[in-house]
Amino acid sequence: MIGISGAGKSTLARRLALLQGAAPIELDALYWGPHWTRRPLAAFRRDVEAAVQPDRWTVDGNYRTVRDLVWPRATCVVWLNLSLPRVFWHVLRRTLQRARTRQVLWSGNREDWRRAFCSRESILWWVLTMYRRRQREFAALKQAADAGPVWIELRTPRQVQAWLRRQERAGDRVEVQAWTS
């Protein structure tokens, strides 16, 4: 699953993993250390490589530095290409909820009010400044993908739900044939 923060990658990946009897792999959980520190690249790559060794898994995340480990083993890439207003609203709601409840994320990290609203490290700021760049990047990757995993681009929540219903009917295999978004 790829897409900008707030597109629903982790949620969809967990649901798909459950349907498939597969391991959900959240790249953020492997990347972020305590106190929002980035893990060393070698350790991150080693953990990702180990995580994708089983036959069945779903990965969510956009880390260029491990794409060469994940994509050659993938059967499909699902791009959640939702609109900026939709993902921004989702990130805002999610951030408010996480900050209010002090929800523990990866490695004991938590979103807090200061970081969320008064910092250049804000996920809200990141979405606003990176949205178009990520769209261009993923569109170019999709265009260049002649061999390798099948690409599925979902642009609306309705398309996401329809695709997920199709996966539920397919059972433990990802149904990618004849899908058009």
C-alpha cells in the first residue's frame, strides 16, 4: 500500500492481511525509534528484508530506501490516491485524536499538540507540502512499471470499499485481474 499520510494505507493493509492470513508490515513501525529518531538505514533495511521473507504479507509505507527489497517480492502495488482535502481532513482528525488520548505509536512515540501544530515536523505540514510531490512520484513509478507488480490505483473511498469487497470475495488471494479504477 502506498499513498500520502492519511490515505488509509495502514488500515487497508491490516484488513487485507487479515483476509489473506498474512502478516501486516507497517514500515513506520520498523523505521521510527524512540523519541521520533530515525533508525539506522542498515538496521531498517535488515528488518524490512526479514519481514518480507514469508510468502504472504502486506506492506504499507512509502520508503524509497527499501523499495528494492519489497517491490520485487510483491504481487501488486495498491496506490491510495485520494484527494488532498480528504487526506488532510483524515490526518487532522487522526492527529487530534492521538494527541488527545496520548495514543502510543511506534517505539513508544506519541503525537503531541506542540509537534502537531507548532512544528515544521508536523504531519499536517508534511501532508500539505508533500502531497503533490508524492502524486507525481507515484504516477511516474506507475508509468514506468512495465514488469513487476500489478498496479491498482484507488482514487475515492468508494473505490477502496469496492476493491476491498472484491478481496473479501476472493478469500485468501489478492484479486487483481481486470480491476480498473
